[in-house]
Amino acid sequence: MDATKQRNVNTTDPSTVEDQADRIVVSFRSPETDPDEDDDWWVADSEWLQENMTEHTYRRYLRWAHAGPVSVGDEWEEFVNCGCANPEDVLLRVEEVDGGTAIGSETTIDVVSRKAVVERSDG
């Protein structure tokens, strides 16, 4: 992410969101990767990144940062802490929204690699 770009901060309390989705599926990829191709992927240790993104604290962060209406295809520039103050930039993309139209405090967030989504749709 560009250090000079200001990020809009979401101040919505997830517990106040109406029509909360039961579950959303979010894919991740490197910002340099074509989202619709399944070759030339570069996300360092993607299994490790996915593991860190499924941590309770990261998913809680996503519920707070993106509380409110959500649609398939929405993309968010984020980063994952790789330890030792070394963040890894990722693009998160909403792949599925089940049982509602918004992210709230009760929404389950599943994280998968974008590569797995593309390979699944090709197969």
C-alpha cells in the first residue's frame, strides 16, 4: 500500500449492523497478481499467511474494519503481520456472502487463497 494514501476508517460498530451475513468467504492474493489467472502467483508462504488470517484476532479486525454492507467482488487492500514488524500486503476479495448482506459481529469469515478459487472454477 502506498504510504501517502490516507485510508478511510470504518467507525461502524459490528454489533449494530443489520442484516448480518452468517458467513462470508474472502480470498487473498498479492497485489501484483492477476486475480483471474492461476499462474505466476507470488504470495510468500501463502499457507502461512492464510493461517495468520484465520486467527481470531485478524478475523475480528476484518469485522471491525469492514463492518456494514458487503458484496461479492468487493476488494480491500490489507496486510498481514509476518512478525518482526514485517507486514505482507494482500488484496482481499469477497467471494461469497451467505445469509445476509452485511458484515457484523456474528459473521463468520472464511479465508482462502485466490489461486484456490480460480483453480476450483476452472475444474
